[in-house]
Amino acid sequence: MDNNGEFVYAGGEPGPIFRGDERLTEGAWCAYRSAVEGKLVTVAMFDDPGNPRPATWFTMKEHFAYLSATMRLHETPLEVTADKPMTLRYGVALWDGHRSNQEIETLYQLWLKAIKK
């Protein structure tokens, strides 16, 4: 999957470059469309709106493909103590084939309904 795919974002546009080719992009989800052994695949991560802060997706393609959810702690630290614990939840979806932004959004909305039950 490394270096042969594209990141797609819930908001449609990538965020600003953080350093090198690394980006920080806010949004409800982020996905990477690529190929593995000649087969198209899509991997997406979903943010739970109940998390303490909205997700900022850290993405990079140089050296290897990388996608992670961050909370911009490098800009604004967050105090976590025994009296004030933190719970985070993210979803991950994997598909055979490349999925459109609308297909990813549809699954994200279904996931949101499922976690609210």
C-alpha cells in the first residue's frame, strides 16, 4: 500500500502541510485508497464525536503510508488524571476496491448510529 495510494478526507480537501509531505486535516473521517498485490483496497478511520476533541488526521506518504487520529496535543496539551480519565473511540473500516467519498460517508453515518445504541 505504500506510496501508491491517495488520501481522501471527509471535507474533501487535505489540510495544511505540517512538515515534509505530512498533513494535519480536520474532519469526521479520513481514508486511504491504494492497491495491495494488484488488488484495490480502501482503509478508513472514523472519529467519534463524543471524543474529548475532534480528530485531526495525521497523514503521510513519504517512506510509507501512515494515517492516525490526533488531538493536536502538540499545540494544546490535555490533562489526564486519575480523577479525570479520558476515553477515546475511533472506528476502522476496510474494503476490497476503491470506495467513493459518498460510500465512506454512508458507512460513517451507519457507524455513528450503531455506537449510539
